[in-house]
Amino acid sequence: MNRLLFISMVLIVSACAPPVDAPPPPTSIFAAESPQPTEPQILPAITPTLTIPTSTPDPQAALALNDIPAYLTSVPENFNPDFCQDTRALQLLHDLQSAIQNKDGKFLASLVSPGTGVGVRFIREGKVVTYFDNIKFVFETTYEADWGLGAGSGLPVKGSFQEIVLPSLELVFSSNPVVACNELRTGGATYLPEWPYQGMDFYSVHFPGTTEFDGLNWETWAVGMARQEGKPMLAALIHFAWEP
């Protein structure tokens, strides 16, 4: 073979081959599909357990008839059977939690049904103290209300809302509580816990107590709601706790 022809062929082959120390060709960024990010979840401070009671409580079982406000003894005309699926009711519960935590009386008053007020009962067989727009002052006023006779002691319980009621509300609503719709959740009791207002929908917010006291320091607030022009509004706050 002609020497000049041989050298030309070698040069052509060398030019077509990749250099020995050349990096490998890049891998496509689309070769492996990246996992899609999951949507962030916003978990509410209170997660409801949507359960329906199997029986209807007697409205006079827990209170004397003359202690029950008249507006609570009858079934509302606009009673909503789908209450537990109404997100506005759960939002009201969240708003109540916020008003308590922030001690925001003006915001709390905006949650109360202006037509009914809100009846607050701290002692199971005690008195119902009804607030209307004046509930905006409960985080400030030192006015001593009469809440009835204390369980066990039988002595009168008198004191302001912020002294008697507020510490319990703060404890229960800040405890990552068990929440149920139209079902009363309580701990062990020496009595039969019952929701006293037939025909009124409610949420129960339950603090199960601590192991230190074998759960006997449980507390529950039942939050009753009435409808004002179809919108759920705060109408009752009923307290349950262990009694000797």
C-alpha cells in the first residue's frame, strides 16, 4: 500500500473516534422522572369526630325546668339534620377557640346569637348565666355571678367569668381535645352525663385528663349552636367534669 495513502487512512480513523479521556455523554435530565411534591396539609387545631347519637336526651334530665331558657326547650323551625356536615359550624368552633385563647371579647360577642344570647352553665346542676352583647366584657369584668352550689361541697360558687369559667375553657380548648358532633364525650362519671337541650345541635370538646390522676381530672365543654338567618351561632356553653 502506498505509504502516503496509509497515513491518510490512519488520520481519518483517529479523527472519527472519541478521545480516550473524554467524559461520557451527559444523561438526559428527563431520563428519571422526579417524584411529584405532595400538597401541604393544613391540619386544624380541632379535628371533629363526626358521630350521631343513637338516642335523644331528655331536656329536663340535667336541669330544673325553670333554669332552662325558654328558647332552648323547643326544636327550631330551621333545624338542620346535616349539622355535622356544615363546615360553618366547625368554623364557629374554631372561632370560639381563637376568642378564648386571645381573650378577645369583641370577637367572642360576634359569635353569639343576638336573638338568644348564650347560656353558660359551669356546674352540672347549677345555674345558667345568659350573656348577650355584654359577653364582650367577660375577659375584663370582675362582676361575680352566682353559678349555683358546688358538687360535693354544696357551697355556693360565686365569681367572675374569668375567675370561674375561663381557666376551664382555656385548659380544654388548648389540650388537643377530642371533639365530637352531636355526641357528648366525657370521662368516667358518678352521674349520667346528658346534653340538656333537645333540638339544639352541639359539639362536645373533651379533655380526657392525665395519667397522673387516672383521667379523673377530665373536663368537657359542650358547645350548643342555634341558627341566625341560617348561620350557626353560639347559643350554649355547658360544662361537665368528674364529681365526687
